[in-house]
Amino acid sequence: MRPLLRALVVLLAVTVAGTAIPTPVGPASDAASDAASGTSWGTLEAQRLTAPTAGETAVRRAARAVREARAAEVAQRRRKQPLRSLTIALDPGHQLGNHNHPRQIDTPVPAGGFTKPCNTTGTSTNGGVAEATVNFWLATAVRKRLRSLGARVPMTRTVNSERRWGPCIDKRGEFGRRVGARLMVSLHADGAPAPDRGFHVIAPTKRAPWTTDIADASYRLATALRNGLTAAGVPRSNYIGGSSGLDVRSDLGTLNMSDVPVAMIEIGNMRNPGDARLMTSARGRARYADAVVRGIRTFLGR
Ligand SMILES: [Zn+2]
């Protein structure tokens, strides 16, 4: 029986029994008096749960038992759902239909003291799987895991469609604050020469006044994500960041426009056959997703 329910049964038993419940003096006499008087199971439970304090009436003891049981349930729920009541924003990079809307995605938007095109088309594997699709798969897998830990997980786009475009990078950057998120992770995959492989995580530089307030926390987030991916055995980039798996950039609107700690993951090189295999297999994506969640939890200390 759940602790709270049990406590309520106890309270009921105590209420029915009034103050007539004898103060327990030990297991042997409990058993004896139970046998003699036909004491109910609920009353015995009441005695067990409400170990007496001097001067405390039976009703008060039962009320305390209810409070304690409720606190135990809350603690248990927290253990099961360590991210409960937290909002974590995800940004699956690009949109599958961006290439169908060149005018919209080429429109300049604010990017942190300069302008940049609203969005780009992203890259693809040699086999023709679009980056937008890999980003979306990965974001969905991460969202599922975060939700099961109790978090609310809004995403900058919730469809992966040839008919849609955007959102623009300024809106992506502003998204975390708009939804009240503690942090945002932007998910991308790179397009580099085929021998290049591995992931890297990008944090914003300190760029006054845009990122001065979030640069340090964002770097901590990027480092936690890097550590999560490394612990999961995902290889670090051999072409950016000098094997640190980290990069710091001032030219990315999604990072510059953010007002919550933010990091962008380039999960691998789509033009590298090994990385592409990982990205396009369910097992590979599960490994990435577990690693990203581990990094987020490390950053949050939960
Ligand atoms: Zn991208």
C-alpha cells in the first residue's frame, strides 16, 4: 500500500478508535492485547507508525504520521523525477523544408550586433539523410528522456516538414527565455571533409551586451555536455577544438541571442561514414541522447 494511503487508513482507524488506543509497550504485549481484544490491523498500524512522544494524543500522532508519509512520497517522487518542475529548451537545428523557401531563410535577422540570414539549409549524409532530420530525431529522443525525468521540454520546432521553414536564428536564440527555460541545447550535425570525424560542443564568447550574462554558465553547460558525450564513448572532433571537443564562437545568432545558458552540439560529421552510421541508426541516436541527458543533469546537479 502507498505510504500516504496507509497513513490515511491509520488516521481513519485512530479517529474511529478515538483516544482509546493503548500506548504500545512492546511487540509481545501488542500481540497479546491484539489477540485478547481483536484490535484491527489499522489500529496496529497506527501504533506502529505513530511512535509516541510524551504528551501527544493519538489523533495528533496520526496527523503527524500523515504529514510524514506525505513528505516521504514527495521525496520518493523527487528521486524518480529529478528534473520535475524544470523547463529545458531544445533547438533542433534548421527545418527540413528550408531549401524550399530561399527567400524567407535568406532574410537578414539580428544575430547579436550584426545580421545574418534567418536560417540555412544545413548539410546531409552522403546517403542523402538531411541534417534537419537527424537533428529532429535526436531532439525527440532527448525530449523523451528528459520528460520521463519530469522536465517540461519545449522545442523551437515540433515538426520536421518539407513544407515548413525556420524559425529564424534570432527566434531560436530568444526561445529559452520566452518559455522560461533553465537552459537551451541546440542540436546540429556538421558537414566537413570525409576524414574529419567526432563531435564538438560550441559555447558563446562573451559578447557585450548580448552574452556577457550567460557566457560563463554556457561554457559550463558545454563542458558538461562534452563530458557526457565523452563518457558515452562518442569520439571528440579531430578537426575542431584541438581534441578538447569544445569550441567558443561569437558568430552564431542562436547563441548570441540567448538569455539563458546555451550550448550548440555538432554531434558529428555527416560526411564521415562512421559518424553518419551512428547518426542514422536508432542505437547510435540512443547513445547520443543518453549522453546529452547525462550532460544536462550534470550541469543542473540533478
Ligand atoms: Zn546545422
